[in-house]
Amino acid sequence: MNTIPFRKLSSLEWVSRGAESGPAYAEYLRERSPMGSVAINLLTGEYVVGGASPQALYIYRDKFGKKAEPNMWLEPIHWPNTRPRDEKIAEMAEWFKQRRKSQRKRR
């Protein structure tokens, strides 16, 4: 049985604790964890890490119980680096523009 204390945080407590601790946990975990989300129990300060938000939610429920869900704060740890893909798209867009210009000149 779950022995973690439970008290539903007020909305003011929830927002202030989440705003303070969420980024701090994420910054700490960025160096140590793979891409995913951290689910923080704002009452106890404990956390779990999941590969995606739904996965983190299920792990959180398993560890803290469903009644602790109102005290959960989800924070992303890593997102995929989209820069190489964005650069490739920009290159292709530029190539397409140049191609259209050269075809117009031929006409």
C-alpha cells in the first residue's frame, strides 16, 4: 500500500511550487537523462522520469497513487534537436527557388 503522505495543494501552492521546481528539476535531469518528461510530486519533492508525458504520468501513478495526481507537475527534459532537419528544409527551399529562377530565365 502507498505510504506517501497526501494533501492536495491549493492552486496558489501548486503554481508557485511548480514554477520554482519544474525548471530546476529539468535542468538537473537534462545532463543525466534521455529525452522525455519529469513528473514531480510537488508535495513531497520526489519525481519520476518517463519517455513521454503519458508514460511519465503512468509511472507517477504507479509510484504515488492516483489520488496524488492533483499534485503532479509535468516538465519536459529534452526535445529532439530539430536544427539539422530545419537546415535541410531551408537548403531544399533555397534549391527550389534557384531552380525556378533558372527555369524562368530559359523561357
